[in-house]
Amino acid sequence: LTTLLKQNFKAHEKEVQSIIRKHYLWINKCWTPTKESYADHGDLIKDSDLRKAFEAYHPKLPDFIAEAIQIFANKELD
């Protein structure tokens, strides 16, 4: 995601959404998120202390991943 962010990809683009799909499938090994809870997971990354861990890779990564997760949840989950 950091590479795509640096290349100015947008959160809705297929390359970004492909990575978010992989993240969603990985998360499903631990719990089965609903549309709402997966979107909330993105907000958690953006709005909690997790933000700092993501910012270590790129300062805009927390907001980027939260937006991409929201798009995925709205488009792919019921």
C-alpha cells in the first residue's frame, strides 16, 4: 500500500482494492468482520494509537488505508 500511495494511486483503484481484499481475507482467519466492523477497523487504524505504527511507513498511510477499507466494505460486504 505504501508503494501505491507514493505512486499517487487512489483508495478506490483496483490495485489498492486488491491489497485490501487480501487484508480482509487475512483478517477473516481471526474473526469474521461485518461491513460495519470492517469499516470500523479502518477507523481504528486512523483514530487510535495504531496510527503511529502505520505512519512509520508513510505519514498518510493511516488515512489511506481507512479510506480503502471503507470503500471495500461498502462495495464488497453486505
